[in-house]
Amino acid sequence: MQSSSEYEFLAPGLITEVDHLRTGLPSSIKLPDTLEIFRNLKNAKRFAIDIGGSLTKIAYYSLVSHRKVNYEAEKDNAPNEENFTYALSEGARLHFVKFETKYIADCLDFIRSNLVNSKESMSGKSIKATGGGSHKYASLIAEKLGLSVDKEDEMECLIKGCNFLLRNISDEAFVYHRHGNPEYEFQTATPNIFPYLLVNVGSGVSIMKVESEDSYERIGGTATGGGTFWGLGSLITKAKGFDELLQLAERGDHRNADMLVKDIYGGDYKKLGLPADLIASSFGKVCPKRETGGAQYTDADLARSLLFTISNDIGHIASLYAMMHKLNKIYFGGYFLRNHPLSMHTVSFSINYWSRGTVQCQFLRHEGYLGAIGAFLKGAEECDSDKYSWLENYAGSSGLQKSADSGAAPFGQLELDRWESPLRFCPLLKDPANYIPDTVDLNADQEARDYWLACFEESVNKYIERAVASQPYSTTREERAKQLKEKYVSRLHHLKEHPFAFGNLTVRSLLDTIEHCLREFDFPDPFLVQKQLENECAIALLKEWLKELDALSEKERRKELVVSVLAGNMFDWGAKEVATMLESQTFGFEQARENIPDRPWLVDCLDEWLERLEGEPHKKAAIFIDNSGVDVVLGILPFTRWLCSRGTKVILCANSAPALNDVTYSELLVVLKQAAAIDPILAKALHNNDLVAMQQGQVGPCLDLSRLPRDLAEELKTVDLLVIEGMGRAVHTNLNSEFTCESLKLAVIKNRWLAQKLGGQMFAVICKYEKGNT
Amino acid sequence: MGKISKKTMTKLRRSPVSYFRDTKNEDILFTAMPWFGMDIGGTLTKLVYFEPHNYTFEADDVEAEVLMNIRKYLTKNSAYGATGHRDIHLQMDNVMVNGRKGTLHFIRFPTSEMHNFIELAKSKGMAKLVTSVCATGGGAFKFEDTFRQEVNVKLEKRDELDSLIQGMLFADTNNSHECYYWSDPKEEDSCHKMTYDFSQPYPFLVVNIGSGVSVLAVYGPNDYKRVSGTSLGGGTFLGLCCLLTGCNSFEEAIELATLGDNKSVDKLIKDIYGGDYERFGLPGDLVASSFLGVFSFGQMALKERRDAVSREDLARATLVTITNNIGSIARMCALNEKINRVVFVGNFLRVNPISMRLLAYAMDFWSNGTLKALFLEHEGYFGAIGSLLASDDRV
């Protein structure tokens, strides 16, 4: 407490929802299919709960086992599933389940009866609890789960949760434009999230200034919040409950109840810059009938007027606090907004109006989970931000819904997978704060959205076929594949209506979603056989190919090395049209080279690159590689070998987990070993650590340079040449990214639509060299 | 002195100007008598009438007779029609307006009754007499055409904020008890009004609470800016009270509020924390106080509480909610502008000591005594006074 002025709104904010808790504990409400909702409960390790008046959020931590196929190099017989060895990899996962508080007793019962593995180990432990209902339900929780209840300060939990989301979750924050395209303008991740103002709108409103991970201050609030909307709304309309009030407000016309500027002035009041439709006096037309001759208004009109009154006021007061503390960013949380378009629009309008555009109002995709996340994080060493980072699991999360959507699921889920390293921005980005990985924003570009959603739906059968084929001895593969297909297709359909549900809709997020789903349904690596086969075929050709290259003149060789990388990049099972060609089995490196179009290419900086090579060799290059087989072995390795022979150190960055036929880190190690056995230059470079392999830290075949493993980010600091290869990493993402060092982006566009969209033809070539600048 | 020939009257009446200075003899001639200043707000119209002293007319002058009649009608009555009122207690005697000594009369009526006012003006023969009336407020724009067509009167539009500030300064200068504050605003028994010396006013913040609210920062007589405002004002209080209690007037709403208690409507801090609020550093007596921050209408989500609540309590809760909200905004504006004196005006404060005391308490408490809430006796009439004074400063 700094001064007595702190008292003012401290109390209203501290408890946000307690006053709406009904007496009596409901227990007879039947749950929907709970198994689907409380996933992996049997392995739950720790719990936290955030109980609000209308919604409760339960958080738990579990270890999820996934099968991983071992990629083994030395095999006598041809690779097939029979002689694969699987390893179990345990990954940590955070689960958040949101449900209506009226289900609380049932949910607790369900959890208790399903804590199969951990019932014993849970006894004597505690559950962190926050939210207005934590006091009221403490004994119920203790009794049902056999856990003692640790109550945590609500504001502290909210802030912890907010920091966690802003740091870990892509596209967490968005600016809302009700009539804009896109409607949801997601904010790019920024290396520094502080300082900001967090406005929590519960029953009352509390306003916190957050300056760092550990320092925040309650600076104020107001008593006029969600509770006022609910309470007054219940008095002046017939609506029963909060959501009904919101629905009423959706169809009302506030102009029948509010006095507008034009009602007083007859039009705009230009001198003060007050537009005719601005509300001058909320409810100002609802004066005594005797005096007005009876204003005509309906319940819906009143509900809308009330929603505007409260939302405008919250925005106004929040903007005054922001200006007072010289902050330009406000995040909103709490049960009042719940992604309701009209409320978000009004709050945004008000903040923009009163701050004259100097303060920006942002909302959070997971605002409902702030408290539960924060409570869970309290003392959770599983979440140490120095050691780990977290990734939204698109397969297990339900995404953002508009609260006005009727029949919105009463349950919501968020699942986060732990990544065993903190993630960092690529240090070579020219403007990290404004870095956007994705080339096309499918939220804003409807044509592109329609194309890609249809394209992914069409290709789903190919993925499924390959997934099924990858496990010929499994008895459950058909059933799992069917579920996988249903899940993915229904997700595509959901995204068609709600492109904003998981942040910016991009080709990258669609590809990542496939990988999440494949893993979730235990198809850990459908392309394993294919990858191994292709790697081995390519390795067999490597020696001869290197000899051919060595026979060329230096000038021709330099050019040929680039063309080879491009030709190798044709071997991409992720591209629908190429996959068909590859299936013909007669498609080889030569055919690929023939398919590379004549120059000039769509983006053609080959001459600049060759000219650059006349100069000093690079000190250290990082190459983000793409496909297995011909691509890595006959394209990337000769290029790498040449760089090494010039005295350039090389880091080959491969995907951490399987994604399509991309070469993974563990596969790359095997390939390098095999290549070293063939070629002394590569062998020497490997031996001297002048050539190393590292993990990219990506889930799918695209590249988000704001989320690199810390050790890679550290290594990249001394890199003076960045090579990014392939459609996923250099076209779908990073095509327009700028760097502080030299960069070379090489890719063949194996999608007719995309090639045309970018102004080229099928197999258009991107060869983009940039000198980079600071 | 004071005799105006018929010829001069006729000449002057053609002019849109309500008076002019005769450069030859330095005497001030008047036309367009009587003098009115009008502030047409969203809910109320405020009318200031200046009655000059020592003024006689030639007995046979028909127009003079009309003037006398109007004066008589306005000054002998305190109610006009069903909804017009003259605030006798606010009357200002022996004030100088544009060089003339006289009495200022303060009249108000609902803006929705404008057509009746115009009819009355017609019936009293005003249309024959006056060519222009100084007016401010939104209605000066909105009713411009109506006045011209119905009574052949031109509304001389005066700047709203100029008029407000000039009116405030005029009232304070001419009335030694104009400005006051509430001492001990929290205590029912010891609380009382105290005169405040506002002769060195700058800088100050004006919070004008009419149907809506405007907040101005004033640094000098002609140096001010509108810094904020809110649509949650007197109109919101009255509108919500009508919906919640079925009351029929502002006065009735205030009476209900006076008898009510917001504790059964709002959620108080002690309702939430029981006795356990020491942890949050809140002294018990503050928590017990109905002046403290609450969740407005926080108990009303429950049907059984709604069924049990009284009209009086609802009116009180509405009043407290609106007032506290205005107080918050005013306090932050004062802090942002680094101004310590906050003058609350506007008709929302009429017959409304509850709000004034709440505001006084809030300003003092949240600022550790650095902010001072000030009030003016002529609450809502400053725009009208100012428009009368600013008659030579047309917009």
C-alpha cells in the first residue's frame, strides 16, 4: 500500500465474481462427455482452480507419453515398420478446462474417480485456488479431491497468467475492429512485453500497472463493472442472467434510450468535435413520461444502452489511468468482456476516443484462463521460465469463440506443450518487435483462406493414407486415422467460420495443426520409411555427384550448387502436385533439375549471390534445411561442403520433431555420419566442429524466427550468412523477413495457386539474396 | 435617464444587436428589452432575466407596456405553466449587467416544454418586442429555426464553455457567498456548508453535471480547455431512477434517494471480506462507511435480493453510482491537469446535498486532502448568465 489513495478501488478489484455465487451447491447437472474434456486426467500431477461466479477453470499438469520411432542408420534389411523400434517420449503438458460453475461438483467427482495413476500420490498435497469462489468452495474441493486448498491472491494470479500468455502463446493479444478486415488484428510477439496496464473487469473493475515479471501495482479501478451490468440489467429488463442480457443487447437500439449529441444540438457539435451520434447522456431519453410524452424503448434497447454505458465508462476510466501513468497499452481480462464483439468494440472505441488515439486497447485470446494459469504457476517448478517454454497444442485446444454465438460449447479447453528450452527471438532479425513470420494472413485475405482451407481438406486423405500405411501391423490404425480425419476436417470447417479462433490463420498454423493431430492420434512419423529410403538412395548417389561437381570450373560449380539446392527442394511430399509425381517412382534428381525453369526466376538474385562469392568467405553460415533424401543429401550437403572448404563454419538447422518428409535433427545426425564416411571434407568439418547440426525447435515445416531454442539463438549471434531453404520456411514464412546479416532464401514453389498468386508459374523459383543491414 | 424614444426603439429593433454604445454621449442605450440569457440543455432550459432598476417608460408607448407586462409576469410569479419555475432564492439584486444596475431572475423549465414556452412568449406579446435572445447550449442550435419561425426571434448563439466560465466568474464576483465547500461531508450531524473565498480562482477544474458531464480545465478568464466528459450524468441518474422506481421527476428521485440506503443494492467491501480486510490495508471504519467503493448494484443479480429491495434504496444506489463515477473521473482529470480545485456545477447538484457531500468526501479522501471540491450556489445557471453577459461577444 503506497498511500490511502490506493484503497479506493483495491477492494472492488480483488474479488471479481464472488457476489454472483449462488447459495447451495448444485450437483445434479449432467455433464457432457467429460472424458474428452478432462484429457489425460489419469496422469494429472498437480491442480489449480479458479472459481468465478459463472465460470470455473481447472488447471492441471500431466505427462503425456508419445511414441517416437527411432531412426536407425545401420540396418541390414530394407526399412519397414516390422523392424522399427519405438521409444516412449514423455512430454509435459498443461491442461486448462473451463466450464460453468454450476458443473463444479460433478467435475470434481469426475476428476476424483479418474485420478487413476495419481490418486495415492496426490494425497497430502494441495491445490492452488483463486477467484471469488475459492473461499466458498474450499471445503467442497478438499472433500472431493482430498487436497488441501491454498488460496492465492487473485490479482497476482491474473498478472502471472497474463505475463505467461504474452510470453509463450503466439498471437495471444489482439486489437478488435468490429467492422474491419481482419476483425481480429493479432499482435506480433515482442521481445519486451512490459510495461502495460491490465484492466480486469469482473464485478467491479481493477486496474493494475505491470512493469516487470515481479513488479506490479494496483493503481485503481471503479465500482461500475460487470456486476453493475448484471445487477442493473436484471432490474430494468426481463433478462435472466448475464448471457441473456448480452443477447438482448445484440438486437437493441440504444438510441431509443440514450440522449445523443444530435438530440441536444440537432446535429454534430463541431466546435467541440462531438459527432451527432455520440452519446451525450446515457439513458437520457428515459426521463419521466409526463415530460417526454413517452419515449419508446424496449428491453433490448435498454440492455444495449446499459452495455454501452458500462463499456464506455470502463474504457474512459482505463484510458485516464493509462494516460496518468504514461502507458500506451492496455490488456483486458475478466468475465465481463468474454470475447463479446459489442463490448470489445465499445471499450476500444472509448479508449481510442478519450486517449485521442494514444492508448491502444488489446484483448487476449485466453483471457478467461489468466487466473487459473497464474494460480498454477505459483511455485510450479514445472513451469520455470528460465528452463522451459510452452506451445499451444492446436489439437487439444478449443480456440476462441464469440460469446454471442448461441450454443457456444459450455466447456473450453486449452492445452500447452512444454518445450524443453526457453524460446528466443532470432538475433539476426532486423526488426524483431515487428517481425511477422507469415507471408499471407489468411484472416485478412479471404481468397487465400478459402483456397488453403479447401486445399488442406483435399489433401487430408493423402496424410491419412500415409499415416495408416506407416503402421501396417497396428490393429487400431484405421480407427485412429478415422478420428484424426474427423478432428482435422471439423477443425478446418470451424476455421472457415472462425478464422481468428487460434490467432492469425496461416498456412503455418494449418500445417502445425496437422502435426499436432498426427501426434495426438499416435502417428508419430508417417514418413519415416519414405525418409529413410530416400536418404539411403541419395547417399548412394552422393559420392558420384560430388565428383561431378568437383570436375566443374569454380564459376560453374558455384552456380550449380545453388541450382542443385533448388532441384533438391523439388522432393517435397508436402506439396500435393509433387507428391503425385514422386509416387511415380521414376522421378529422380535429373528430372527435378529439368523442372527448374529457365532464368530469370520469379525472384532471381543469383548473379548478386555469385558476385558476393567473389569476395571474402563467410565466417559462419546457418542453413535452415527442409526435406529428406535428395534435398538434404544432394542439394544441401554439397553446398555445405563447399562452404566448409572455403573456411566457413556451418550450422545445419533441422526440425526437432517429424513434420512431413522434413529431415529431423536425429535423422540429420545419421545422414551426416553416413556422408562423412563418403567424403573427407565433410568428415573433417564434422570432426573439427566446423560443421554442426542443431534443432530448429519448430513443430511443423514452417519457421517462426521469434521462437528459436535458446542455444540456437545464441549460436546465431555470430552468423554472417543465413540460408533458409524450402517453401515452408522461405515462402509461407520469412519471404519478406529482413535480417541484419546476409541472407539467401532458396525455394521452389510447388503449388500452382501460390506461384500464380506471387506472379509466377508452377515451380517458380525463389532465389533471394540480401546483404542485410542494421 | 432611461427614456427611450419610440423612434430609437424602432431603429434598434431592426438591428440584430440587443444594445449598442452611443459613441456621442457615452450613454448606453438599450433595446430588445427585456434582457434574457438562455441556456437550452438536453433536459433543462435555464433562463436568466435581467430586470433593470430605475427604469421608466413613456406611458403611452405600447411596446413599453408589453415590457412592463412581461416584467410583471416574470417577477410576480414563481411558477409558469405546469413545469416552469423561478428559483426565488437565487435571485441576485443590485447587480451590474453591461453597465446597468438591476435584478437577475432565474427561471428553468424542461427543454421538452419548449413549444409551451414559445406559446407563452407569443401570448405575452414578446414576439412583437424582441428580435433576438442570447442563447447557448445545444438547443441554441436545435431550436434556432423554431424560434425564428414561431416568434420571429433570432437566437444569438453564445459559446457554451465561454458562457459557463463567464457566468461562474460573474456570480462569484457579485455574490460573496456564491462559492462554498462542505466541511465534514461524511458526518450527518456536523456536516455544513462553508463559504469559500474564490477571488483568486486560477487554475481550477469545472465539472459541469447536466444531462451529461463536461470537464474543463480553466487557467485564466479566456484560457481553458475541455479535458474530458462522460455520458453518465444527471440524465443517466434520472433515466435509471425512472426505470427502477417509476418516479416522475428529478425532485422525486432525489427525495427517494434521501430516504434510501445503497447497502441493500450494492456490494460493500464488508459484504465480501467479512472482517478480514485488514490484509488489504483497509481501515474498518472506512469499510463500514457507505461512502466507500462498492460494486454498484452488485447484489441485484440475485432474484431474492431484487424482490426485497425498496424504491428508495434503488434510487440511492443509482445516485451513489453516478456520483462516485463522476468523482473518479473528476479526480483523475484534476491529477492529469495538476489542478487542486475542482468546482462542481450543473443542475444535477440542485437539491442534491447527497451527491455534493459524496463528491466532497471523495475528492478529499482519495487525494489525502490535496484536492478541494467546491460548489456554487447558482448551480446550473452559469451558462445562461454567461450568455447574457457575452452579448457583445457573439459566436
